Amino acid sequence: MPAWRLRDLHDDDLDEAIQVWDECRQPDEPLPVFPISEVMSAVRAGQPAVAAVVADQLVGFAVAQAQGERAWIVLVAMATRWRNRGIGSALLAELGRRLRALGVRRIGAIVPADSTPVKALESCGYLPRAGLTYFERVEHLGSGDAGLLAALGGRVLPAGLWDRVAGMEREKQIIERRVVLPLARPDLADRYGVAPPKAVILFGPPGTGKTSFAKAVASRLSWPFVELFPSRLAADAPGGLAASLRDAFADLAALEAVLLFIDEVEEIASVRSGLAVDPGHGVTNELLKLIPGFRELDDRMLICATNSVRSLDPAFLRPGRFDYVIPIRPPDPSARAAIWARYIGPDIDAVDLARLVESSEMFTPADIEFAARKGAQAAFERELAEHEGRPAGTEDYLAAIAATRPTLTEQALTEFSEDIEQFTRM
């Protein structure tokens, strides 16, 4: 067996370090207190970090964060086949030496009970502290994330967007149970063996509220929201669209938490022709490779939306990449009533809501919003001209409905029904 040696852990070791960490974790082992994104940030910031290598292969590493006289060991990981060879103890001893040189007097570590790092800590003189309970409150946007989030065009959405999703109760209930709650209550999900989802596809006709649902999920989780626009990827960048997409995902990996939304994902994940000259072939392949890596990181959610799920590449739809494929249906009568009520507001009792619901049968939520605003605008202009003090009424809204071309068509609904039967997974 070749000998191992210690050296500094560098930025360009991080990909290999993540592989070592992922390989050495037990299936039922809880997630580390310090997420992998924080470990990466510590290394890049020049915090003490030590690697164990055999020849040029990384087989273990240890990283700490120091502040004044106190330091925390944020991660210790060793390749499985190299355990019980003294590597863990050597890593911790070297890390301790470097921390003492920085003036650190107290070094703490929080690790799962009975895990491999426990043995290494005990052999290096670390003492367990009994009778303590670990508490944590996570703020998903640290000071270091704010600039990167702004550079990515992302933002933290206001609270309450989930409650503002009017109607669509069937879809709302499915998304809450399958997507939101396992992420909002990871402790309960873990107790029942539920793996929180990492990637979801929402499909349905244009204007049915797919983007609104994605934003509502981010708002509910208090996670930063980043929308990636396929049309804005830099085709003229070195390496083309695929390289631009890869760079965007690399930047996202540095955030503590993020909900990434890709609308009209068929632009970069359509069915491949199999021809080498196909311009979309490379970017689709790149996205297929990037999604598994995105799924490995903590506090991540990818929501892709499409108007045409049948146009997506079959490899893109496989369960290993997306946990759920959820249809977002056009609003039924009760949903249309709720949406009209939301946009009309306090004057709803003065309107014949049943007539509006019946007249807007082929309307999406976006169509209803447009017609409601058009009716309100008509009343506003009448008030400017006649000064009657009369708010928008049933006839104003019916006229607005008549002047609005509905998004839905019988053909679109027929195709959507076929897609529900073929592609839904939830």
C-alpha cells in the first residue's frame, strides 16, 4: 500500500474533496452542521485546511474556521478504503498545529455520534461535552451571498406569496405536500424516510401560473430566487451556450441556499436530433450533466417550467433527475371565481361573479388578471369623464372578457390532457 502525506488543501482540490466527502458518508448519516458550501467558502477564504494525498490522489481532508481564540472544525472526511490508517488523527493534529499558530485556544467540533471523525477526535485529545443540545436557525442569505445573488439577477422574494396564489387549490395542495413541506420540515421528513425533492418540472399551457408557483415556493421557504433565462445565456461566450450554462451553475453552487427557476426549459432541453451539427445538442448534454451535481448540494431546489413537456428530451425527464413532473391545469370554475375575487377586491359583492366565471371558461389566470385590469381601467376612464363615482361593474368586466383573446384553445387542452396521461409523475 503506497504511503500518504499531508499538504495544504487548495481551491482546485474542491471538486475531488466533495467526491471524497460524498463517498464516505453513510446512507443514514445526518447532514453535517456546516454545509459543503460553507466548507468551500472557508477554503477559498484561506482558513486552515489540510489534505491527505497518495501520489496525486486526494484521500482525506480537514477544514477549520478560526475567529479570535475560538475555532470550529467544519469538516473531516476520509476515503473509505483509507480509514483506520491514522490519517484522520494526522489531519486533526496538523489542523490543530495551524490553529494554535493563529492564537486559537479552544477548538470545537460537532459531528454525528459514532462516526469516523469521532474516533480521530478522541485520539487527538478532544473531549465530548455531555448534556448539550445543538440549536440552529438558518438565515438563507449571508452577507457573502448578497453580492453574488445580485450578480446572478436573483432576489429574496417577499413573504406571503404562497397565500396570494388564488384558486388552483388542487395544484397548490400537491405542490405543498410533495415539494414545500419536505423541505420546510426536513426533521419530520427524515423521520418518515421521505427524501426532500431537489428538482421538479411544472408543465401546462401558457399563463396557468407556473412561474407564480415557483416564486411562491421560494417565498414559503425563505430561499433566494434566481431565474435562469435560456435566451440570455451568452452564445458568444468562450465555449458557447454550454459553457455559459456551466458557469451559471458554478456560481449558484456558492450560495448557501437557492431556488433556481428555468422557464421555457424546452429551449435548452428539447429532444436531441442525434446529429452532430444540432446546435442544441451540446447545451442539452451539459444541462443533463449539471443537474446531478446540483442535486448533491444541500438547500437546493430546481424548478423547470414548460408549455410543451412532450418536446423535452426523454433523458431529461427520467426520475433520477426530476423527482416530480406536475401538471398545472387551467383554472376550473371555483378557481376562476377565486381569481376574479382576488383582482376585483372589495367591490366583488357588487358584481355578478357567476356570469364572469361562465364567460371566462377558456381563460388562464393571466387572462383573468388582464381582463380584470381592463375592466377597472374602463371604470377609471369613465370616472374621469363623467364623475359618477361608480366602480367597475359586471358589464365592465364582461366587456373586458369579450375584448380579451383567451390563451387556451380546444387543441391545446386536448394535447395537455394527453400529456397529463403520459408524463405526470407526482
